[in-house]
Amino acid sequence: MSSDLSNTETNSSDESKGRTYGLDGDLFVVAVVTLFVAITSFTLLFTIFAWGWLPAFIVVGLPAGLVYGWVFGLKQGRPVGYDVDWFEQLTMGTSWGYNPQHQPSHPPVVRPD
């Protein structure tokens, strides 16, 4: 019997970071730590520093909202590096790839010599 067959490892668990409560990879840790910091900061501002509940909620809610927006809008269910590519395209525009808005309407004609 000939053993000319090649054996290839096809275990996809090496490529996955796993999921916790529906969040990919370590995003669950980011969500829990953000919630803990937000609740702690709100409690400190409201009780110890005697802020009103609305200013304390706004000061705490804006950064927490940005973090949750990043987690659920740019990381969850997206490919690796999607958030970096999105910010890069937002700030610098497209660099590689076809962009019809930057193409001339009549390309130059190359004439053979």
C-alpha cells in the first residue's frame, strides 16, 4: 500500500479566539471593565463630589458610550483590523484600490511609435 497522500491539519479552533456571552475574543472583558469603571465613576461623582445625577451621568456616559460604540460597531463580528482600516479610510481616504472619482474622464491615448 502506497502512502503518497498528504495529511493537512484542518482544525479551525487554532484560528478562533472564542466567544463569551456572544462577544468575540476578549471583547467581553472590555465591556465588563467599561461597565465597572462607569458605575464606579458615577457613584464617586454623585456621592463623594456631590454632582447632580445628570452631569455625572453625562460625564461618565460619553466615554462609556464611545467604548461600547467601538466594541459593537467596529469590533464585534468584523474582521481583524476593521476598526483600524475604518479610521484610516475616514482620515486619509482610499489609497489602494479603484476609486472612480479620482479617475480622469478621458485617459491619455498612447500611440505606438
